[in-house]
Amino acid sequence: MARRIAFQGEPGAFSHAAARTVFPDEEFVPSITFEEAIGAVQSGAADFAVLPVENSLYGRITDIHHLLPESGLFIVGETYLRIEMNLLGLPGASVADIRTVQSQPPALGQCRKFIAEHRLRTINGADTAGSAKAVAAQSDRSLAAIASRLAGEIYGLDVLATNIEDAGHNTTRFLVMSRDETQATRNGRKVKTTFVFRVRNVPAALYKAMGGFATNGINMTKLESYMVDGSFTATQFYADIEGHPDDIGVQHAFEELRFFTDRFKVLGVYYASEAR
């Protein structure tokens, strides 16, 4: 029986493509929002969710950092997808016809130069493929979408311009989420551990909390902060490290971290993607 894989967006979204790279022969569950994709896994309507967390041009996908720690789900894998943005229009349209472009805000943010060069007005869409679907439903030759080539094929749009992203390294990192906490084993493969924490309200708490990773030789590949509960003084940190919680160095670093924090939660222990 095929497993069900939730992703945010309509069929043809980049999240759909990322899900297919991890689960090529499974059943896919489109979701309007990130919350809906997460909810599908929480309820059992889906077995996994594949969700974007950061892009090499746009930066972090902000909603995800707020949603994941409270979701009750666990990170069980990651994948990287090279994002090739395309300008999609109605059959017979040309780039010269386009006056307005619609897409998901991160996609628009990855194509700023093209949009500015062609003086296009932008419309925020829920997702890239959904924007392609919306353009296909209208008869306006001046309206285009920024989306994948797959979305163009699904919704019957022409590719008017290819690779319109601002840089050739445009890549998005996706996390695989599950209801069940399945930790990677220490078998020689590179392992990542993702966790969140809040530092105690004492002087230099963050500096001291991070010291254990340096002294134990633990490589921290990501550290980001964001406000919680609408407070300017309540800050939560989201971090990735290379290593397994069973590694002695990671154990010592976590012991020191806990001393300076009033909240600490591991979100996942998983194999690092070889596609990085």
C-alpha cells in the first residue's frame, strides 16, 4: 500500500517535486497551507510531510520555524532541490505581453532582478503551482506565473522564459516530517540534529550556551532566532548541528546548553542529505 505524502501547494509545486525525489512511488497529498500539510500528518491522513525551510536566495521560510516546534512532529530526513524558475503564460503569449506576474512570495523574492528589469507588477499567490493554475483559469495574456516547468505542463501554460531566478545556485532545503520519532543510527553516515532552545535571562547566556559546541568541536551549521508569543524579550533559537546526541562531544555540549536555557527540545536526528 502506497504511503501518503503531504506537501504545501497544488500539484506541480516545487514542494511536490521535492516530495517526489524522496518518495518517488508514493501517493501525494496537496495542501493549501503549511498548517494543513502538518495537520494531515498529525491526523494520520498522511504518513509524512515534505516542507521547505530555507532557500539560498530568499533565506528562511519564516512560517515553518514557528510551526515545527509546536507541531508535535519529528524531522526524519532532509533533501535539497535546485529551483529553476520559469515564467509561464497563456498559449501564444510572449514576454513582451506580460505586465503582471503572480507567485508565492519566496518565488517572487528569488526573481527580483527579472521582475525589476521587465517592470512587472506582482501578485502574491498561495504557492507557485496554484499561481499557474490561477493564470490558466483566466484569459488575460498580460498575466503570467512564476512556477516550475511541471506546473506549466499540468495547467497548459507556455514557458515564456526559463531560469529567471537571480542566481544559478538557487536551492531550497526541505525537511521530511513524521508523527513517529525515528532517529538515525550511528553507522558512519553524516548525521544532523535539529533542536530549539530559549536562553535564561542572565548576562551573556547565549554566548555561554554556545561555548560547549566550540570546546567540543561540534559544527553548528545553522543558528537562527525569532520572537515567540509576540514578545520582544522572548526569543527562541533554532539550530542544526552535525552530530548525533549519542556522540560524547554532543552530549557534553547539550549538558552545557541546558544549564543556560529554560527550554530545550530536539526536533529530529536524521541523515544529512547527500545532495547538499
